[in-house]
Amino acid sequence: MLLTAGLGMVGLVGGAVSARVADVQVMLMPVSLASLVLPYSFAYRRGPAPRWQRRALWMSTPITVLPWLWPSLTR
């Protein structure tokens, strides 16, 4: 259960790092995306995860995806 929250945080950090290093952002996007997909699979495929873990995962998703979209939103 704690693995789900930990992997969600890795996805969150990956999204933040990709925003800071725009030169390699394209290469870091798949890493960040995989770091989000893996916790979703743990949270929803292997039986019910605790509610706080699913909420933390859903809250970290927009924070991870927003840096990907930010350059296109600010043009």
C-alpha cells in the first residue's frame, strides 16, 4: 500500500523535474508517465487500496501533468 503512494510521489517529482529541465523534457515525460501509470495499476488492479492513497494519487496527477502542458498553455 505504501508503494502506491511512493510511486505517486516519484511521478510528481518527475513532472516537476521535467518542467525545470526543458531541454530534456521530451525524454523525461515517458519516465514521469510510467511513474504515474504504475501506482494507478497498483491502486486499482490489486484490490481496494486505502482511500488516502487513491486521493493522493489523484491529487498528484494534475500536478505532474501540468508542467507538460504549461509551455503550450502559455503561448
